[in-house]
Amino acid sequence: CKKVWWEAGKRYFKLRLSTKALKTIKKKGLDVVAKEARINFRKK
């Protein structure tokens, strides 16, 4: 598991990610990648 900082939500998430996914997040940003994968971090 990797701790990934979510800037918009001002918090960390523990995610199980591949190396390729980590590189993509660093390149595009977590918000863009989550939107493309239809992941909603704002639930709760």
C-alpha cells in the first residue's frame, strides 16, 4: 500500500497501486486519474 496525498481533499489515502499507476498519478495528478477511473474520493 502507498500513501497518496489528495490535494483537493487535504488528506492522504492508502492505495494499492502498481508502479505504472504511481507514475501516471505523478504525471497527471490524482484528481484526473480518479476521474478517468470513475473513483469518487468524496464519499462519506
